[in-house]
Amino acid sequence: MIVIEKILTAEEVSLFRQQLADAPWLDGKQTAMGMAASVKNNTQADANQDVVRQLANQLLAQIGHNPKVVSAALPHKIFPPCFNRYSETEEYGFHVDAAVMRVPGTADVIRSDMSMTTFLSEPDEYDGGELIISTEFGDQQIKLPAGYSVLYPSSSLHKVTAVTRGERIAAITWMQSMVADGSLRQNLYQLDQSIQSLINQGKTDREELNKLHNVYHNLIRQFTQL
């Protein structure tokens, strides 16, 4: 589980919110698959609307160029972001995201390795609505500031608790990684972050950094699936 800070600025969040307010919203069950549909109770911005598509593309560009996202997910394909809304009493029970997803309007499919939620509502705008992710260390509760994202394995059980006050708006997307093995992907992320930390500290000899960088990229070459 990795938190991405300020993938959208406050000004961008405000713009997204303004434009989404005028967009048509549909029953979220229409996009749920299998067992997930029976526990999904929310609405989703109509992805066929031009304004929604434009916002999705704008967020997609931010995601694709974010260094921490690239380091953590090593994305090969990214599903167009979807915007969801939870009003009072609405929730999404425990579920697992579909392993394979077809990109709307295309023949392309992606394997969902990583899921990503970007919060568009401030935490004090609503009660409840926490993203709960089941991990080997127990259930983790996520409720982040607007513009922040959380990246987590699509294989994990997760849910959104019922909103009891206000309204929770967020964007969700999924990524197929170039490295399918989650443990290996995590190790590569930790290695890359350590290298970046050493670079930023400016105390490590360039020759040693080059050796570490060489190891990292050779591992990427060895295990990447394209």
C-alpha cells in the first residue's frame, strides 16, 4: 500500500469537482462484475460524456508521469480512470477487483495488478466512506486528503464503508504492471526508492550509484513482460 501525495493540486481538484457536478451519474452496479455487483451501492460518472472522458484523460496523464507511481507499479497499461460518488448510506462491501478487464470501447484487455484510488473530497466533507484494505497485517483504513492517491494490490479484498454524512467523490483505476509478480515488484520499488534516497542525499560516490542503477535496470530487463 503506497500513498501518492498531491497527484492533483488543490486547483485541479476544484476544477474536477466543478465539472463532475454537472455530469450525469449512473448506478455503479452497471460497471461491477460478478459477485461485486451485489455489494456495490454507489453512483458513477457517465464515462461516455465528453467532459468525463476529458477529466479521465487528464488524470491518466498525471498518473502516468508520476515518478512514485512508475516506481511502485511499473505500469504497462492503465485503465481509464472512473469517477465514483458515495452519498449518505451508500457503500461498497468487501470484494476483489476483476483479474482481467476490457477497456471500454476497445478490444484491449488489461490484467489488474494494481488498483489506485484518488480522493477528490476532503476528509472533513464526509463521515464514513473509509477505504478498507485487507492485508496480512490486518485491515488497513485509508482516508486521504483531496488530491492524494493510494496504490494497492488488486488481488486484495477491500471495501468502502457506508457514508453517514456528506458525499465522497473519488477516482479509481487499475494497472497492468510490466512485472507480474507482486513480491518482485515490491522489492524493485524498495530498491529504486533506496537509490533515489542516496542520490538526493548527495553523499554516495557516483560509481557506486551507477552499480546500483545497473543492478536495478538489469533486474527490470530480466523480469519485464511486454
